[in-house]
Amino acid sequence: MFTRRTLFKLLVAVGARSVWPNQAWAQKLRLTTSNPHSSVLARQTFSDILPAIRDSPSILSAVEQWEDLLDDLDGVELIGRYSQLMPVGAGSRDYRGPCTFCCQGPDSLMVGSRDESYFCTHCLAGGHALDFYISVERLTPAEAIPRLTGLLASGSLKGNRPWLERMGLALDEVCWLACEALQQGSAGRAAREWIEGEGVTQEASEQFSLGLLSKEIRHTLIPHLRTKGFDQAELEDFGIPGWLACHGDESDIRVLIPTRDADGRCRGFYEQATHQNAEAMWTSYSLPYGFRLISPHRADRLVLSAETGRASSAAVILAERPWDVVLLAQDEIEKAVYVAPLDPAEYGRRLTLYLQRVPSAIWPIRQDDITVEFLHDLIDGCGRSVGQLRFAVLPPGLRLPEVIGREGLNSLRARLARAKPLRDLLGA
């Protein structure tokens, strides 16, 4: 058992003097410029700023709008309104043209369509297409956000939104076929028996749109999508052929769990194995991977929950696996969410981003998992957001669903109700 003395030594070691929330924060959301023609964010990113502004929903909403614009804007389209851009070469995704700021040379401005960036080799102006618009129109970020959002909504700018919609339609087709394969196909019989053995009802299976990427679906998926109007280049960008190539015969023993955005559109799938070692066999990332490439900021905000677009005023429960969200929802605990693997050393940023959107989160954890290394990574990765967390101690070696099976649902609810903040837990 850790003591307060051990905790304080650890906090000194990692330099975390403001782990616990307080009302004295004075940091403001601000944008700084690296040169006269760029409003690029300073080294401090929005994920750094968010912990200091989590009490301000209006600012948080502005941050989300900013992030959405970073994903939605087509740099070539937007900057092409102000500069006559030409492809660097046949088939190239990079463009060049005269710089709007310095007007020195016919092709000093370089625009990359992969990351929507720009850079002038003469005056060194550079940044994201959003920064370009703010500078050339001489606007503040607060003024630029609604203007650009309006241009995208009206169709004056196409941006990347049509591409995202196309990918969503393709993944919805994948989801529908996979659901049919699980519920009706002969290949889905073993998976259906495993799901039933886990205690998941037909209603819960339909609630999560559980599916199966059977051998038949793997062979017919691309031709099916082609008949729906998707060309091969689109499917390659969405990552679907690469995803299928990673699946061998094991697909028939993996249940697909669709991940959806706030609008309910499928953006990828988690996978849960159904064989003997199923407890340890699940993929920790959403596939196909196209959504992460096309819309990285939204991808970081994706949350798997029993409710589409999690926006709760109550405490949520951080599930250890995607499948745990299904099992807990089956037991009428629909406040469980899966953000990313609960490994603060690797996923601290995603966890921190999510913690800004809920009042508090309960982390079910085994006592022997609370180590010095774990605490160091947690504080270093989440910073002040640690104050959003409360910890429910589980029996050694048991996960949340296993606690329900051995102790019953009421016992689990009691453990969750006794969840403590990290400071109290370690000082007990």
C-alpha cells in the first residue's frame, strides 16, 4: 500500500505541482504567431491548454470547432482562392504558386494537400491552411471559425467533408453486411453461440450492431462496394483493402464492434476474439484506418459507448476493453465508455481529451496495478486531468465483468459508489 509520503515523493520526482484541480487557474486560450504572416499555434497545443479551460464550455466548443476545421479544410481549395496554384508534377498532390504575402516569384508558395499546409520559400510564411486564411483576411481565430464554418455549410467551400461522408457511407455498408453475416449466415453460428455464452442478448447485439467479417464477406465486400459506386482509389484511401488483407481465417472467430461518431455514422471497428483465449485477444485500434488519416482530430475524440455521441452529465466508467462496454450495457450499466487502452504512457493525450468532456470518470482498477511506474505515467500523461478521475478498487486478478459474475451486479455498483480520487486512494 502506498502512503502519502510515497505519493509526495513521486509528485516531486515528476514535477507535478498542480495535479489536483484548483480555482486559481489564469491561463487563457490564446494563439500566437511565429511570423507576421502566420497564426500557427505556439508549442503549446490545444491538448495542453484544455486542462486549464475545462470549466468553460464555450471555449471548449470553440476548440472543437477549430479542430474540426483543421480536419475539414482542403488547403489547395482554400489557398487557391488567393493564389493561382499549379500541380508540382503529373499525379502530384503538392502545388506551387505565387505567395500572397510577399509576391516574390511565381512559385515560391508551396501547398501540401496531404496535411493542408503551406510554406513560402522566400518570406518563410507557413502553417496550416486555416492559419493562411486568418492571416490573409486579417481575422482573429474567433472571427475566422464561424466564417469558414459558414462557407463549408453553404457549399462555397467543399473541403474534406464530402470525402468523410463517402467514407462513412462505405463503412455503413461494411457494418450492414457484417451484421447480416453474424445474425443470418452459417459462418456466424459459432460466434452467435459465443456471444450468447457471454450473456449478451439479441437486443444488445443489435444495439451495438455487432457483426462478423466472414470469409464470404471478405471475398465479396470490394465487388459489393464497387456496385455501390465506390471506385478502387476511394477504397484504398479509406483503408478497406488493407484492412481485409490483414484478416485471414481468424476473421470467423472475431466479432466486429462498430465505433460511431456523434452523428451515429460508423467510423471503424474494434474486434473481439471468440476463441478460448478471447479475454486477451482484441484489437486496440479502430479499423479501417482511413478515418484517422482523413480526420485525425475527430478520430481522437471517438468514444465507444452504449449511447451514440457520449455527452453525459454524470460520472462515466472507463472500460478496460471495448467488449466490456457491451457486457456492462447488457447489465444495465450504460455509462461505461472505451476511449483507448488504459495505458497513460501511450494514450494519455486521448484520455486527457476525453476527460475534458465529462465531470468525472471512474476507473475500475486492481490494487496490484497501482505501481510507481503507473502513477508516474498517469500524472505525466494526464497532468491536472488526474483530478477528474476516481478509482474503484477491484479484487485481485478480476476485471469488471468478472466481478459481476462472481459478486453480482449490486456488489459492483457498491464498489463503483465507493470510488476514490487518487489522493485519497493512496493515502488510505
